[in-house]
Amino acid sequence: HAAPFDSSDARRTRGPTASLHSPASTEARPTAAESSPAREGNPPPNARARGETNQAAPPPQRARRALTAAATAPPAPKPAAKRKGQADASSPSSSKRGSRRAFAVVMAASLLALAVAFLVGAGAGVDRSAAATVEVAGSEVTFGSVVKLMHEKTKHRLHSHDVPYGSGSGQQSVTGFPEGDDGNSYWIVRPTPDSSAKQGDAIETGSIIKLQHMRTRRWLHSHLHASPLSGNLEVSCFGGDGQSDTGDYWRLEIEGTGKVWKRDQKIRLKHVDTGGYLHSHNKKYNRLGGGQQEVCGVREKRAENIWLAAEGVYLPANGSK
């Protein structure tokens, strides 16, 4: 039977007045910062006497080094003249194109790792001296790692934003987001306060974990309030740094024979207080852009309960070489 309205959750709710069901609840997206154009430098006093034209001011030190390296690099050899009937050697082969594409992917992933590691280390209590690794197949999900959770059925990422529910608890809403490059879908994997687990420790099946939303600092939370679209258990974000309770506790259940949580491994997250599994489905919110769908809690094991750790920054496991 359903428990009565949890007034303590409602009192501790924080968030703007716009709600998930109000027309003003569309998620605000940060605008791109405008960069001011570089100034052109004035010519030296005797420039006109020497017949020199106005030159740009010297570039910053980092740009100057890059320009120097480019200027001192040997010129590329000219392609040999093509004989009659000979294939054009200047066109890259498919293997070369594949190598370049793979290199670009690795570089982009490396930049993502550096950016996320800096953001997390700046305010999340994560040791930035620990070497973070870009995710690869089979990477272990360790405490302190920053990951996106992908819903297996719909491929949406677990997502939150500073928009409250218009019903139920009124706490910060949690949705499924269809795009993998969204910055509001990163979660920091944390141990519970009474655990002896440390940053970098592997996470075994049966472990109780907490997921902290990286951008808003609130915890993935659940309780007996009804979810807005399906009437299942509401899943929200609640609390913050130094403010948490057992409503933020989730038990890791690894599907299959695996004992330690790894990237791309099927898992379920079972809420400790309510017994509901973290769940999502194709029920969409009309007032949220981008095709966001409901995330809720369901007490039965279903195919829609399964999630996988996807993009992110994975801290190396303690003791690994």
C-alpha cells in the first residue's frame, strides 16, 4: 500500500518556480560565449620610413609556438607526375581515411576526458592527481568515475536539469534524454557514507551506491510519490553536497555472471527504500524539448529496467597496472 505524502521531501525541495508541466519549463540551454576579435597592432614609429605595412600584434605565447612550429616544418613533397593509366596516388585509401577518422575520435574523447575531469575535480572532491582514462570497452566503473547511463531499450541517457516536477514531490525532475552529447547527463558514482570504499575502488554486484548529478550537485532519489506520466514511483534529484539520506541509495545488480561493474555491461539499479528498479519507457513529456521521456521506479524486473554505463571518464581501479 502507498505511504502518505512525504512532507519532509517537499520541505527540502529546491528549484525554480517553473515546473515540468508549465509552458516555461523548457530547459534553458547556455548560450555560446562571444569572443572579442583580436586587435591589430600599430606599426612602429619608423614603419612608414621603412615602407612596412601595418602588422598584427604578436599572438599569445601558445599560438606563437604553434606558428613557429608550422613555419619551421619541412614543406610537403610534391606528388609525382601521374603516368598514363596510373591511379591517382594523391587520393587517400579507405584504410588511411579510417585511420584519420579513428584518430579524430580518440582526440575528441581525450578532450572530453580532460574537460570532465577538470569540472569534477573543481568542486566534487575528486582527486585530480588520479589519472582518469577515456572509456573503452571493458573499462571498470569505479567510485569517483563520471559516467552516463544509457537505457538499453530506448538508448536515452539518464538526465536531469534544474526544472522541478509540477506534481508529486515538486523536486528536481529526472528524464531520459535522446542525445549522447548532452552535458546534463553526467553522474558521479559515489559510495555511501558508512562504506569503507575509496575513490578508485571497483564496484561489485550487490554494492549500494549513490549517483550525484554533476551539474546541479543533487542526488538521484526516489520515494512513494507517483511519477507524472505513468503513476509509478517518482524518481527525482534531491539534496546536494552534505545533504543526503537513504532515499539516495541504489543497489547495483549486474546481469549475467559478471561480478564487477564494467562499461557496456547490463545492470539494474534497485532503490533501497522503495524496492523500485530504475526504469524508463517511451512515454514522452510534451513540454520538454528534444523528445525527453519519463524515468520512474517499477518494482517488477522488466526489460525496461536495464541500463549500461556509456560515455564518461573512468578512474582506474585501485591496484590495477
